[in-house]
Amino acid sequence: MSSHDSSDEKAVATHGIEVAHDNSVAVPAGHGDVKGKKEKEVHNAELYAAIQEANIKPWSRESIHLYFSIFVAFCCACANGYDGSLMTSIIDMPEFQKVFHTGTKGVQVSIIFSLYTVGAMVGAPIAAIISDKFGRKKSMAAGGAVIITGMIIISTAMTVAQFVVGRFILGLGIAVMTVAAPAYSIEIAPPHWRGRCTGFYNCGWFGGSIPAAIVTFGTNNIASPYAWRIPLIGQGLACVIVICSVFFIPESPRYLMANGREEEALEFLIKYHGNGDPNSRLVRLEIEEMREGIKLDGIDKTWWDYRPFLLSHSGRWRIAQVLMISIFGQFSGNGLGYFNTVIFEQLGVKTVPERLGYNILNQVLSCIGALTAVAFTDVMPRRKVLVFGTFACAVTLAINSGLTAGLEKQGAGKEGAVIDMSYARGALAWYFLFNVVFSFTYTPLQGVIPTEALETTTRAKGLALSGFIVNAMGFINQFAGPIALDNIGYKYIFVFVGWDLVETLLWYLFCVESQGRTLEQLEWVYNQVNPVKASLKVDKVVIADDGKVVEKIVE
């Protein structure tokens, strides 16, 4: 049932503001015979027209406050990314090995890496409950508090057992943060900023991984356990920022709407999406779609109910997008990044400082790829990026593997072997290029695709399920990776080459294009018999000289 039955009213009063209920958001229909005007293909005529008239001021006080709110969500991703780069460097430190004697490969290393993801898997369903019941802001803060607890345990550890417990608690906290944060970033963003805002959130991975790589590079020369303790303590910094900042940011308007707080939701839209104008065409379009599409009695009110993902046509297609981006985003070869220092050693980089330095370079290059994609996320078709980008991942990994095979034939790793260093440099270059391509293709869209595919009342549960799957794949990477690299070396990479080709085909067949529509308009797409075909449907509009849409062409 719809969340409201007030569609026949002429206006709604919100804090003394009158917002008209009319059909003026609709674009007049015609046959494109307006002389002297140009035609344009768009995914949704009404949204495009509303955006052209919205003219949100990018440097107004309200927009800057919105950027700050996205930055708080970004810090949640930083906390996750910090760990992703941290352990691959710490495991390689001599001072760490003096205390724990784990080696750099094998079962003990697998357990240390993977208990983090086990904690995140356990925490994912709890994270959905917290996010739906208490809101996105409080969930981000709660996750930060749990991570700080884990950081204290892990940074004071002197045994593998205590270290592993700390890793598990860190995983619990990151699950809570990374369910709430992407939902928050996409739900507060104006429709035409949505891709950049959510893509920027997910680039927080590099906001954590690059500092972690730099800090571990700097502390590696400390001749005491503080060589690894200091980087571990730094894991709490982003969480402190989040906890202190949530008091100064607004709650998600879609969370407010889903919990019967329409006046607050409307006030948010007017302030941040409408330049303070209650009659903004964009505000009217968004609020009407929220009224129609967000349910007060949705499954977000029942913590155990995941049935819509299986029992409805729309739900199955939506969760398919979530499953694909969650699995493919973790198992396209990027999981090798947890073991960069081991891979660099296999490619002929022999000293610890050199390997840590290459790890920093890899993180920076990957970040450049991701941020470049973020800049164009709102204009690039998601489906094409995923199809062609995943294929490019397969190609770059295949070339890297071929060059590494050449190194092995030359006796790389064996004492006295004469190595043609052009092979080693080539293999490194193609490995770096793979990471750039992967980051361009997946890093922004890992945040965008699942949040766009899910509607408001299923978003937290769907993101929790996504988090569970992401961490399950991470567990496979982190547990199997060291063992596979120990047993078969570079040949492990060939697994990802073949799998990336399978992913390319699956994206082509099943990826639903979500660019250019509001979150609520995607409901129509997913309700069609073939959502992939429906998502590629475009409207033609006639644009006046001032950039405003004057007519929707009916053919």
C-alpha cells in the first residue's frame, strides 16, 4: 500500500510553506515540430526537465553542508579501506614477525586476514536492523564506536588469539558503517549528483588505503612493536571524525519519509534540492514520487523479512544487480591486492621498503582511476562501463600472467638465476594497469549499483545482504589467497582471467541501466517483463535556447 493517500489534495503545509500538488512536473507532449529547437535523447523526460530548471547552486551554504554530509559517509569507507591496505603491509614487517611469528603466507595469515570478514558477515544482518530502526546517522556513529573498540584490542595484542579477536570486532563495526553510509549518501543526493556522491563515498576506500600504506612505510623503520602498533591505532581516526560529525548533518529524507516524518523530509528537499523554493519542479517531482513509492508498512519495519527479494519479479531483478556487483566487485582479481607485497616479491621486488613503496604507488594509481570515473559517473552509462571495463580487466590480468610465466621460465626466485628485467617491469606495469582499470570500472559503481537497485524500504536489508556477500567473497580471497599463492604462485591469477570473461557476459545479459532516472522511477523499470530492455528505453525531448525542456516527443 502507498505511504500516503493525499494525492487529491491541492497542497500540503510544511512549517508554513505551501507546496503545490499538480501535474506541472509533466512535460507537454508533442511531435517535435517546434522550429529552431534542438532534440535530445534522455532516459526520463520529466526528470531531465526538472533538473534543467533546478539549477542547484554548487557553492551555496546548503550545498557545502551537503558535501560535508557526503564526506562523513566517505569517512566510513575510509575506515574500511584503511584495513584493506594495512594488513598487507603489517604482515611484511620484521617487528610484527618478531612478536607473532606468522610468516607472510599460509594458514595463520589466512586466519588473521579472514576473521575481519567473518566479523563483517556476522554483523551485516544486525547492521540492517540498526539502520532501519535508528536511522542512517546513528548507525554510522554506532559502527565507528565498535571499530574503536576493536582497534584498542588489536593495537595492544601480544598473542595471535587477541589479535584475531580484535580483527573480528573490527569486522562487526565496519559492517554497521558500510550498510548505513552508502544508503545515506545516495538518499541525500540530488538525482543528477547521485552517481558522483555515492561514487565519491566508495572512493573512501583509497582515502583509507593510501594513508595506511604511507604510515606503514614510514613506521617500518621503527625498531620496536610500535612499528605496527602505530598504524593499527590510526584505524580509529576516521571513526572519531564520523562520531563527532553526525550531530551536524541531516537525516536521510527517504528514511524520514519511510518513518512517517514527511514534513522533515520535505523540509530537507526544499533546503538542499530546491534552492529554498518550495515550488521547485525537482522538489515537487521527488516528493510526489516518494509519496507514491515509499511505504510506511514496508519490510524495513520487520527485521526478519527478506521475502520480497525472492517472491516478486521486481525484487528478484533488483537483488540480481546486488548479487552481481557484490560478487564481481570482489572476485575480479582485485582480491589479490591483499597480498600485494607477496606478488611484488614474486615479480622480483626483494626488499621490504621497496615492496611497501610499490604498494603505495599501486594505491595512488588505483585512486586516480577511481576518481576519474567518479567525475563522469553521472553521465557514463553504467552498463557499458561494466561490460567493457570487466573485459579490460581480463585482458590486463592475462598479459600480466603471461609475462610472469616468462619470469618463471627464467628461474625467477631461484638463487643464481639470470632474469630479463624487462619481463619483471612489464609484469608490474600490467598489474598496476589492471588495478587502474578495475578501480575505474568498479570502485564508484560498487557503491552506486546496489543502492540504486534497491528501493527505500529494502535498501538497508539489501545492502546488508550485499555486505554479507562482499565479505564472504573477501573471506574466500583472504583465506584461499595466501594458500593458493604459496602452492601455485602466479598461476592463481589465471582463475580470475577466465572468471572476468564470464562476468563480462553476465553483465551484458543481465545488467539494468540505472543512470538518468530517479530512485523511484526505477520501480517502473524493474516491474517490466525485461528490465534490461526497459532500462535502455529513452525519451526524446525538445530543448529551448535557454536549456529548458519545452516538449516531449511522442512518436
